[in-house]
Amino acid sequence: MRKNIVAGNWKMNNDLAETKELLGHLKMQLVKEPEAEVMVAPAFTNLYEAFQTLKSTPIQVIAQNMHQAKSGAFTGEVSAKMLKSIGINTVILGHSERRAHFHETNEILAEKVNAALENELRVIFCFGEELEDRKSENHFNLVEKQLKESLYQISEDNWKNIVLAYEPVWAIGTGETASPEQAQEMHAFIRNNIADAFNDDIAQNVSILYGGSVKPDNAAEIFAKEDVDGGLIGGASLKAVDFLEIVNSF
Ligand code: 13P
């Protein structure tokens, strides 16, 4: 059965002192047996500290990005092997901010997905349409293209290490959430698409998270939808009380 997951994407927020403070609050306030897998993604500089602090708790520490090459002359980049070496087992790939500001194409993301899986990292693969795509009713086509060009090259066996995160760009950081119905409609489309391209078993077992302005006051109604298995949380993951309220929304 697929798992419920709530992951906090801290983006480029929190220096070391702020990271320690937030981790301390999360550690103290998390219920012993949360209804979901809980993950936080601090910046690279704070990953080691976060992993060490949280290793005896149910909260997993994950990375926000990685480079597709094994090693080499890629100034400023971090490899899958480096992440693994400090205990990180999951990486977010394909976030719309990486696509928009750092020119990550579907082709580059296919390479990143392959590199992560080869290194036995679990991948939270993000995708989603811009507002213009939705207005022109091209959102289903666009999402299908993102999945086909970056993810559908993987083997059936590798799906156990994939989590999907549908994040409509127009809902990220805007306070405008997709309605629970819009989220459900897209998640059901994604699951059907995977069933067609692979098989129903894979489609039923992959967790599909929703991301985009999820807050404590809207999480429960979104997570209640049949094909929504949790959330990828930006702004609201920076406050322990808000994040944990979202974690407890199932
Ligand atoms: P917000 O929750 O701030 O809208 O961000 C969502 C997001 O981009 C998570 O990856």
C-alpha cells in the first residue's frame, strides 16, 4: 500500500543556528508515531547537522537537489555519492524553481533521476504546470510530457524508489492553493497515466504528493482526497507548529 508522506522543502532558508532551532522544535513536538512519513529538506550546508540531530527520530532528512554526474569539474555542485556518504537517502528533483531559475530541462532531469536511482537514492520527483498552461487547458498534456520525458525511462522495479509531487507553479508561494478537486483530478490523471505506461500495481503503489500553498487550515481537505497521499510543503514548513499540524492532518 502506498504511504502518506509530508515533506518540508526549506528552500534557501535557515542558516546553521536557525536550522538547529527549527530541528529542536520539530524533535520536541513531533508525535511519537505520526500518521505519515515525515521529511525535511534543509540547505546543503545544514544537511549533515540535520541528519545527526534527527537520526534517532522518525523524521528523515532529505536533499533539495543533486548533480547528475558521478564526480568531476562541476564547481558548486553536489553528487549522489556525497549525499549518501552523510546518510541522506532521498533527494528532491525537478522542483519548478530549479526548472525556472537553473534551466533544468526534462532531459537533464531524466539524467538526474537515473543517477539518483543508480545510487540507491529515493527520488521525490516534482512537476506541474504554469498558469498559462492551465488557462489554455494544456495542463494534462504538459504534466504527461514532464513525466514521459524524465521518468518513464526507469525500470518497473525502480518505481518503489519514486515519490511524485504535483506542484502547480501558480500555487507555489502564492497563497493560492489548487482546490482539493483540482488536485484530485490531476492526481487521478497521473495515476491512470502511470497505469497505462507501466501497470496498475505500480500506479496504485506510488505516493503522489500535492505541493503549493499547503497550510494548516487547508491540508486536511486536500489530503482527504483519494489520490492525494500527502504534501510537499514550502513556507509552512519553516514553522514547527504549522508543519506538524500539517503532518497531523490525515
Ligand atoms: P509553498 O508551500 O510555499 O507554496 O511552496 C511549495 C513548494 O514549492 C514545495 O516544494
